Amino acid sequence: MSKNINAAVYERHGNPPDVLRVESQPWPAPAPDEVVVKMRAAPINPADLNQIEGKYPVRPELPAIPGFEGAGVVVEIGADVKSVTNGALVIVPHNIGTWRDAIAVKADELVIIPAGIEPVDAAMLKINPMTAWRLLHDYVDLKKGDWLIQNAANSAAGRAVIQIARELSYKTVNVVRREELIDELRSEGGDVVLVDGENLRNQAKNATGGASIRLALNSVGGDSALRLANCLAPASTMVTFGAMSLQPLKIPNGLLIFKDLRFRGIWINKWYDNATKEQRMETFRSLFDMAKRGLLKAKVEKAYPLAEARAAVARAAQGKRSGKIIFEFRD
């Protein structure tokens, strides 16, 4: 085994392709309660780019290794570890920096992946599918056949919402900005797919047969969020979990007074930190079950080696991608 690893590092906040570099570091040595995980895959999420830019609520000490999400294989075990075996595929914690070849991590912070799930899929279960699962369970008591609406429906989280909602027999109105996404998202299980615009409310009403929509999922903000709010039935809830437009939510007083709408938010890392181990594993078990059946797949546009980290983050920051940008780690 190589006695050195490569790691992506930034020493100052700024534009990710400008401040990120790849450096050689010593192979990690596990403490008695730790294992060494050899990384297999790690995605580039918007939060990763925000953290490098210095726009994320959690700022690690610099220099720092980015990466909130990833999966790998246990290759070394500390003297006191009994809970995990060599060769296990695991999801690593979100606060340690996954963009590196190998990492020493406390064994009790790992999530062990059952057989039948590919490392690439495992690496992307913890943020977007888990966000989608909580969005569909924690805010509105939906019944089979109930409708919800979401913007940025072609994002990784949006696709996970479509896949999970379909499994739970909820119906989705999926709002996108590009016409060419309509057929694609419908083929993936989106019940209704609409291009965002001033007429969204009427289009949603017509497409759902005037059904009551009680849950809106907002990851854009600005005018798009207001158009979603206008599609909601009285006493409904909008949950915000992203801000792609970088524009604030502007809600007219009338929507609060006359429609009594509720506005909530979720930050999945905070939910994870506050949840009990059993609450986390209950969610993971559901996600694992779907992943094993091939029902929960993140779309990948391109996999980069870590050596090409600058090119990878530059591509991840661009719009109109056909899927996630990820790092894949080879032996």
C-alpha cells in the first residue's frame, strides 16, 4: 500500500478552481478506535463549493480538505475496533473532508453499506436522498395519491424526491427551467413536469385537475419560490433547503394572512447531527432498500480522478449539466 495519499486542499477561501490544489500527504495511521477507509467515490455538491468559497455556515480551520460526502472500503482497523471488518463498504461522516485517497475515521461514525449497492451510489445517499426522505416525512402528513410541488426538479435532490415520492405513491409536480428536461423527468417517474414561468399556477392547476397541493419544496428562492407558494392550497407548507438563485424569499403578506402558509427550512447535516443513531439508521435502511432495487440512482455526468480536482470543481460549478460531477478513486 502506498505510504502517501493525494488530497485536495485549500488554504484560503475563493473561487474553487483558483484556490484548490492537490497535495501529497502521509498515509493515515488509525488510532485504537479508528479505521482507515480507502475512498472509492465522492461527489461534488453545491455545499462543497460554497464551503470552499467561504459562503457556508460551517468554516473548517484552514488549510482544509473539502468534501461532505463519500464512500470507501475499510483497509486497516485500530486495535480496539470490533464493530467493522476489513473490506466493508462504508459511508464516512460529513465533517472530515472526503476528497482524499484515504482517511482515518472513528469506527462508530461509519455507516456500513449492505451488499448489492455500488460504491458510487453509496457515496451519494447521505445528502440528497436523505434530504428528500426527510422532506417527504417531516413536514406534511401526506397520503397515497397526494400532490407536492418542487422547483429545480432536475437537481440531484429533485430527482431523489421524484424517485422516493413514486415509491411512496405521492404525486409530484416538477418545475424546471429547460424544456428538454420534460421527457427525461417524466420517464424517471415525475407525474407532471412544467417549465417555470408566470403562468405556473394555472398550468399546475390544469395538470393536476385542480388537486390540492399541500407541500412545496424550494431549493431556488426568489421569484421561483413565490410562484411555488402561489400553487399551494391554504394552510400548506413550503420547505426551503437550497438557494440556487441566491435571491431571498419574498412572500406577500396576503399569502400569510389569507392562505396561512407555513415556511420551514431543513439543513440535512444539522438534522443528522441532532438525530439519534436509530433515527439515522431507520432512514438509511429505507434508502438502502430502494438503492438495492435500483430505484435510487444519482445521475452522473462525469467522474474525475482527484488529480484533476480543479477541472472537476470548475465543471461542477456550471449550469446545464446532465448529472453530478464526482471523484472516483482508483487503486
